[in-house]
Amino acid sequence: MTDIHASRRALAPGSLLLAEIQARGWSVRELAARLGYDTGYVWGILDRDTPIDQEVADALGRVLGTSAGLWLDLEAAYRGEQAAPTE
């Protein structure tokens, strides 16, 4: 029997962030302005190159109406999976 949980992949925070801004009809530039960050920095998050720290998570929570913990948990799960050795 196959374990359905074994094939689950951690969601990259940038993937959820992209879905959020698309659902709101915002551009990356608009999100960056709302967050108070450079557009390139936000692109780094979307491209999975820039990790989300507490400061960014707080800003995302404030702007998107979510908890900072959501973004930190996603980040930790994603980075942890990336660091784990593959079988």
C-alpha cells in the first residue's frame, strides 16, 4: 500500500504568495510598494531565492491579512525539505 503522505511536497511560500497577489489583482510592483520592499526583493521570494524572515512575515501578514506564522511555517517546511537528502 502506498503512503499518500510520502509523496507530499512542501509548498514554496513564493507559490502561495503569487496566488495571493493574482487573486487580488495586484502586480508584483504593487505588492512590493504595500510591503515597503524593493520589487527585486519580492521577486526573490517568488522565485524561491530569498527566504522569508520574521520581518518579511510580519509585513506579509499585515498586508495580506494572514498571520506571520503562516509564512514562517511555510518557509521552514520548504527550506527543510530542500535541505533533506533525497533517497
